[in-house]
Amino acid sequence: MAHASDLIASDIDAYLESHQYKSLLRFITCGSVDDGKSTLIGRLLYESHLVFEDHLATLAADSAKVGTQGGDLDFALLLDGLSAEREQGITIDVAYRFFSTERRKFIVADTPGHEQYTRNMVTGASTADLAVILIDARKGVLTQTRRHSFLVSLLGIKRVVVAINKMDLVDYSHEVYSAIETEYSDFAGRIGLDDITFIPLSALKGDNVVDVSQRMRWYHGPTLMGHLETVQVDDDLAEAPFRMPVQWVNRPNLDFRGFSGRIVGGTIRPGDLVRVLPAGTTSKVDRIVTFDGDLDRAIAGQSVTITLADEIDASRGDLICAGDAPAEVADQFEAHIVWMHEDEMLPGRSYLMKIGTRTVGVTLGHPKYRIDVNNLDHLAATTLDLNEIGVCNLSLDRPIPFDPYDHNRETGGFVIIDKLTHNTVGAGLLHFALRRSHNIHWQKVQVDKQARTEINNHRSGVVWFTGLSGSGKSTIANIVESKLHLLGVRTYLLDGDNVRHGLNRDLGFTDADRVENIRRIAEVSRLMVDAGLVVLVSFISPFRAERQLARSRVEQGEFIEVHVDTPLDVAESRDPKGLYAKARAGELANFTGIDSPYEPPEVAEVHVDTTSMSAESAADAIIATLQSIGIIA
Amino acid sequence: MTDIVDRPSSDRIPAGRLTHLQRLEAEAIHIMREAVAESDRPAMLYSVGKDSSVMLHLAIKAFYPSLPPFPLVHVDTTWKFNEMYAFRDQTAARLGLDLIVHQNPECVARGINPFDHGSAVHTDMWKTEGLKQVIDQHRFDLCFGGARRDEEKSRAKERVFSVRSAQHQWDPKRQRPELWSTYNARRSNGETLRVFPISNWTELDVWQYVHLEQIPIVPLYYSAPRPVVDRDGVLIMVDDDRMRLGDGELPMVKNVRFRTLGCYPLSGAIESDADSLTGIIQEMLLTTTSERQGRIIDFDGSASMEKKKQEGYF
């Protein structure tokens, strides 16, 4: 890494001084290995003298062993990381590379260009200031070029470099270059990309990468490195309204209460009026505290601790905003969703959503449409699979402050987390709040649950029976209802089969439909609990997450989960409706226990082992539980 | 009042922009606060090297005026340089931080050392197993580490928040996508997280930051006359009388320093006269050998770090 080696050798202090004030540019490269992308990045690293001698020795050895450039150095090998990938000859994840020049430090997100690209590219693009889109001069604008450009535009990267590579293979032809420029500009205009720089180059030969090519004198623009070193990118955020998500309340002693966070938009000074969302309280900034002393100004990108003039309540997840330009607050949105997990998105299931430093519960609606990233067509969809992008409505369990993603990526972008596995399963970009969430409020009623309960002589609640088909849920539920009826308890039995004849007749048995099936039943149960009834629900309800959802719909102490536990072979041998036989014969798809999973409860209020307990005694145990938690006397 | 943006001599950067080091510092602080806010029992792994010094400095900044709300954990092998132990204890005392030193009791009992058991067994037993033990014993759910993506090819894809199974396994397929600066720190039963706040720093960034912030580092990084032996072209310092010398092998005193620090019998010194911070940086900038070459642990093959990671080594 011997750049500026003269200055380093003669005056290291001057060198360090000059390098302290370099700026940082994060960019993403889009293209496939075939476009010479890895070669290009390898070349940038090599040309900025960042490849060390021992790395070069490894590179030479690897080039000889698995290289694709004959005897020449295969720069692509500098980049491949995990050994399994190296053997396959493809990169399958986002890798981050670093190099620096006299003017700038660069962080490159390197993502693969093959079919499983969306998750990785979206991840890499989310932190990039600029995108370099590679085009093979011989092939021109391809489907993948359009795909990459759409994702770049979607993720809000405003500045694009189109690197027309392999110019050496088209005789450095100006005509080839111009044709690609025209075709790409036409397409880019349609997806809202307008800040585009075209650079003809050869990563393999080095033309216009760092040094101006002598073989393309018709080109008068910058080299790739020259452009990357000088392009301005960080003005937008500094101009945005002030935003700082509170990460941590800093309380070293009773006299100090600061709000620590990283500023994600705008500028702040002591004395500025701020508004803390979602509560909406206002105060003035008292101090901007850092280890290096109090600041009289702090800007987007800095991590600081702010103290306020008034004792107002703010905690992790709140958003401190400019008083005169606060973010919006809402709980229902339309958003782009990028699905990132092998398990498909389940509309109606409750997930976690992390936006900034705030985590809330979210339910995703059915996609309005899915986007074909190759041609931007809108396609009908009932769910989203891995690497698919769609537009959905979101419903949150409480209001959040936000900005449209186009205005601020940090306050408009969010990740979706599975409640059980805690995997990050998707990402989303908020566009706007749905107006209905402002306008539809719970109708205040005069007669409430309390009042209804008082004229009954019991409280209301849900007894939720879950278990395999044929396990005996309905049998036991019927006995329980008969016994409750004799005790004068107002009941209603919701049975899976019966409900599917009416309310849920439009639903099938895919995972997504099963989730919606349970969501509706959970809501109906909630209304019935509100009406003062003891609701008996007899549904296979195979997924824990949905049973959890149903539980969350009512108050603590109003939900009794009954696991009717029957081994699959026993249930199958009973087969009261002949369904197992059909499923085994392949006539019935997605049958729980056969080709669709059943997730048993981890802790149920009542566990019924039907191999050792009669339906009658199971019913008695359930009645006893209802008595012990005080639903019935 | 001073303003970071308008520090003396910062007129080279236009108002409203941060330098690369300011951005890296702010990012690391943000990561540390996220991790602490979303964990119950965090800890910082402290290896006494320069990266650890930088991590510690960042932690002090991140939580100021509070102290960092977590202990430092040193997974010790008993084979570190004596100067490292002295520096470690002074640093913890100076900053007023809790220091937990863990030595794998099985290694202590069996006297595991690099001479009799080789570097692979030595490292696995003391460091990999020792780390798992201390995490389990103290039920830490999140540990900060100072690894950087530029150190080694397999680390280029490491996440900032890296999930480990209850058995401390790293599964490349289970790592979570990280978008914007939104990190998913949720854990299922028994899972733990390793968090790497200086992932995006390079070796030069670290040195520049040490220089700019005047962060104390172990004197072993500076050149001094030290007794060494030459083992196949690698200079090994004779740090105490446990060092095994070959027949007729005599330590020579040479002006040497270390680019990376570990167990003294496994750390190669370089001949150098650089006895100041700027001298070190100058030498590093002019050199053409990458950082990890001094670490014998990496010589087992180019994918070896990835294997170690899957087994639970950082």
C-alpha cells in the first residue's frame, strides 16, 4: 500500500495530517462474474496498491490452480471469500471490500449477479451512496441490467455509474458505447434514475479504471477511480430535517439524563426546538454531549448524546425531530416488501418490525401485487417467496414515527423479524401512511365487556383446542360445551370444518391460507369474548405463531390452550373422515402431519394425552381449569 | 465548546461533511449502543492488542458520561507477553472497568503449551474452548469483538451482528441480512451474538485513529532491543524462561517490534527501528506484507480461519 510513498518516507506527519480529512464513499457493484465485476474490484484494489505481497503470492498460486485467465493474475480470486463458494466459482453473499486513495476511503459492497441475487443486492444497496452497474460491451443492456437498475432505484441510490466493460473486446468502439448509452438512458428515465455517469473501460486491461485510456480518445469523461474520488454524495442528508432515534437513555447519575443516538438527518444546535415522537412532546436542546466535549453543532452521521431543557419522558425507540419539521406518526402503511427468507411471507401472521431503534408488532396484508424485477410488470400474488418484491399494506400494533423512504432511508426503511426464530425474514420501505388509520377509531360503546359479564354469572374467555386431524378435539369440545351449558354458562363452539363452510369458504389449505383462516377465527373469538361468551375453538391450528396471535387478541387469563395430543399413527388409524387415507393417496395436499407441519405447543394450559385419558375426563380437566382461573365459578 | 466538525485544522473538509474516521467512529458507537440496548448480559472481549485498545476507547466514547455498562473479558492462555499482562491490568484499573480473566482450567491442569501440543491444539484449547467456557459461565448473551472485515478473506462477509448457536457454532447460512444501520439483535434460547463494531475499519484506519486520539497501546508495538531466536525465518522473542531453545540456540538481541500480538512463542517479530507511533505507521505504509503474516495461526491453509470460526474461534 505504498501510495504517496515519497511523502510517507519524507514527512509522515504531513502525510497523516492530509489523510485524516479524507471522506468516505460507500458504493455497490452490480453485475455478474461474466461482466468482469470481480476483476474490476480486484483491479481497483490492485491499482490503489492495496494488495499486499503475501496476498499477491496467494493470488499467483490460486490463479495457477483455479484461475480463469490462463497464466495471468486472476483478480477475481482476490475477492472470493468462503471456501465452498470459491470451489463453486460463485460468490453467494454480500462481501465488503476496502481501499483508499489520496482523497477517499472506499467501502465496496460486492454482491453476486446470478439468480439468487435480490436479497444480497438489496442488503448491499441499503448502505451505498452510489451504484456501479456493469455492462458487458459485447452484450449491451440485458435483463439483469434492468433488474439491477430497478433495485438500485428502489433502494434510493440516487447516483449511478454505468461501467461499460470489456471495451477491449469491441475494439474500443465509440459506436458500441453510444448505442449502449442511448438504450440505457431511455430505460433509466422510466425508473426515475437521472444522475448517471457512463464510463467505457476494460477492467482486464486497465483502460479508464485508474489511468485514462489512450485507446479511447473519443471519451472525455473521468476514469472510474477519478469519478469515485470526486463525486459528491452526502449533501442530501445534511439538508434533511433533523432526526435522531433514541438508542439509549444515558443516566450516569441523578443529575444527568441524556438521550444517546446517531443523527440520521439534518443538523442540531443547543437551543433548537425539538419534538419527541410518537408522544409529540416538545422541548429545547440543552447540550450536545460527547467525550470530546460539548458541541455547538452536530450533523447527520454523528453519534451524540443530547440533553433537553425540560424533564420530558423519552425512551429507546423514540424519534427526536426538528420541532418545525417533525416526522409523521401512523400505524397503517403501504410499503414495498422484499422477502429474504426461504419460508414464504404469511399474510396475516404477526411479525416484528424494527425501524430505527424501535421494534413493534406488524401484520402484513396480502400483496397488492408482486413486481417482476426483470421487466417491472405487476403480477398478481397471494404471498411473497424468497427474493420476491411486492407492495403490501401493513398494520402495526402501535403507532410509529416515520418518513417516506424517499426522504430518509434510515427513518423509512425497516426489517421484518420472525417472532419465533428471530431470523430477519424481510425488509421494507415505507411510502405513505394509509389515511384510514387516522380516521377509523374504535367506536366507543356504552355497554362494554364488563357490563355484559355482570349480567352473566361468569367471565368470558377462549378455550382453544389444537391438535392433529382426528385427535379428538371436536369430541372433547362438544362434551365441554354440554357441561358448561348445564352449568348455565353462555358458550359458542367454533369448529374448523363448520367455519370453512361459510366465513372461510374462500380459503384453501396452503400455509398462507391456514394463517388467514386462524386470523379470522382469532378476531371472531375476540368479538365473542367481548360479547361475554365462553368461546370453544376447535381448529387444527398447526402453527405456534398463529395460536400466539389468537392469544394476544384477548386479555391475560382469558385464553386457555388445550393441546389434544394424539400420536400421528393413532390419529391416522382412527381417520374418522377418511382424510388421512386420501392424503396418503396423494388426493389431498398440504395435510397436517402428512405433508404439512404441526408445531405442538411448548406450554399449553391443558395437555390431553388421548392415549391415556378419556374424552370425558379431559373435559372435566378443562372445566376445572376454567374454574381455577376464575372464568366460571 | 469545541465542535468535532469544526475542529482546528479541519478546514479541509467542507462544513456538513464528516471525515472517514469520524464516520467510522460514529458507526462503531452506534453499533455498541444498539448491542447494549438489546442485550441482557453484554461483555467486551479484550485481547490487549491495538484493536482492543481502539474498541475500548470507542466504548468509553459511546457511553460517556456513563462508563461502559459491561465487563472486559480476557481469554488468557498464560502464554501472552509479560508486557501485555502489565498493560491489561493497568488499563482496566485506569479506566475503572471490571476485568474478567479466564484461563481454561483443563489447559492449566494439563499444561497445554505451544511447544508440546503445537499451535493448533494450543489455540483451540486455550482460546476457542476458553471463550466458550467463559461465555457459558457468565451467561453472556452478547460479546463485542474487534475483528475487521479486511483482515482475512472469509471475514469480508461476516455480519456486524453474528449469531452463534447455543453450542457456539457459526453457520454461514443462518447469518441475518443487515440493511441500513438496522441490526437484528434478537436471540432464541441459548443463542448468543458476537458483535463487531469495527468491521469496516482497515488496519490503516486503526493506526490513524490510535494516532489521532492518542490511544495507549502495548509498548511491544514499538521497536526496542529484545532477545529473539530465528525459527525458520520467523523471529520469536524469548519472553521468559519457559521458551524452549534448541541445541546450541542462543537468543540474540535485536531491535524488533510486533505488528500483531498473541502468545509470545507464536508471534513473529519484525526487525525495525520504529520506536514512535508515526514511525510504526510510516513503516506499515511502506511495507508490503499484510498484518496476519506474523500470526502463525493462519499458516494452516487459506481457508483455515473460516474453519476456526465455525468451531467457535472468534
